[in-house]
Amino acid sequence: MSNKNLHQKLQGIQSSLKAPKGQTNKFGGYKYRSCEDILTALKPLLAEWECSLVIHDEIVEVGGRVYVKATCELLDSNDSNAVVSSTGFAREAEVKKGMDDAQITGSASSYARKYALNGLFAIDDVKDADATNDHGKKQAKPTTQAGF
């Protein structure tokens, strides 16, 4: 695979990646995939295509709210200058019943990482109930700022 450029490798990984929704939300009764599910499916493909993945988080404030900004970087093992990246954001809840502050941040981190991975590896979550489930509550969808 070393004679392919990073964009060709990314395309190969995207077309081969199978990350099924192996988790079930007990409250909502719907299937979803976690960040860990995606990473488990990715690891053999990264080795096959001679790439590595680096994920890092940053805490940012936007409009007075705290967000976790997760960035996923795909690196070519044969070319240290070849990098492709994607970013995902998740807002920290001000209060989440049964969670301490570290758990709230960790939950937002997992969510932001999942969506950064979705963007980088072209994982389609359009039909993902996780994104549309209102848990029985009818409310208007909040508007988002550009880039989020």
C-alpha cells in the first residue's frame, strides 16, 4: 500500500470500513454505534493501509457554552507530512443527573470523537436514531451555529 497517497488510502479505508450499530439504548430501544465500535473496526484497516490515527480533544467556549472539540487525524505511516483531519463538537451539559463533572466531559468527548470519526471515514448516521430520538419528549430541534 506504500505506493498510494494518503487520499487513496483514506478512500480505501472508507470503502472497506464496516462499523455496525452493535449497541442498544435500553431507554429508547434503538441501535447505535459507539466511538469504541468505530475504533475497533478501524484498527485492522489502519494497519492494512499503513496509516495511524491520532485523536485529541480541546475544550472551547462558544457563545458562553462549553464544547468539547475532538479532532481526528489520519496519518500516512510512509509520509510524515501527509495528514487528513476532521473535527467534531459536542456541548457539555450543564447538569446531567447521576454524573459528576468528569463524567459529563467524558461523555461529551466520546460524542465529539464519534462524529469526528464519522466525518473523516464517511460513516453515514442519517438513519441513526441516536441523532433523532427525543426519548418521548416532543420539542423543537435547537438551532446550531455555523461550523457545529
